Amino acid sequence: MILSVIKMHGLAGKRREILQTIKELVSRATQEKGCMATAYYEVIDNKDIHYILENWKTEEDLERYKRSKAYKVLLGLEALLAGPLEIQHTIQCESEVKL
């Protein structure tokens, strides 16, 4: 399983537009093949910082999504942000990790 963590720091006064876009993105992502779950979060003491978490079944599913129109909308959000999107993709480790 792949976990995609997307962090964005919105410009002051742009929260409404960002939230509308995030709602649409989350809705679209959940309809994509291989998307197992999505969630949206805001930082408690700074409502301008947002996170989207997505669980993808395979790397191929995530890569297909990254070529979709919905993902391009995500990239277009940068005009409403104080800095670049921070995107990390992590893979689930086996339960017994050998050190």
C-alpha cells in the first residue's frame, strides 16, 4: 500500500477557495482505480495549513492518478498557496522489520 501525504500552506484569505478545491479533489480521488481511502486535515492552530492523505493499492494506481485531470487540479492549487506543495509518497513496511 502507498500513502500519499500532501501538505499545503494556503495564502491568508484563500481558505474558502482552497477548501472547495480540496473537497473536489478528495471526491475525484476516491473514484480512481486503486484509491483505497482519502482524508483531509487542517492544522488546529493554523487553519491555513492543510493536509490530504491518500491510500493507494499499488504504485501503478498512484502513477495513473498522477497523470489524471484531478491531479492537475491539485498542482493548479499552487496559485493559492504561500509556497510549493509538499508531496511525499511512502510505502507500507512489513510488520516484521529486520534491523
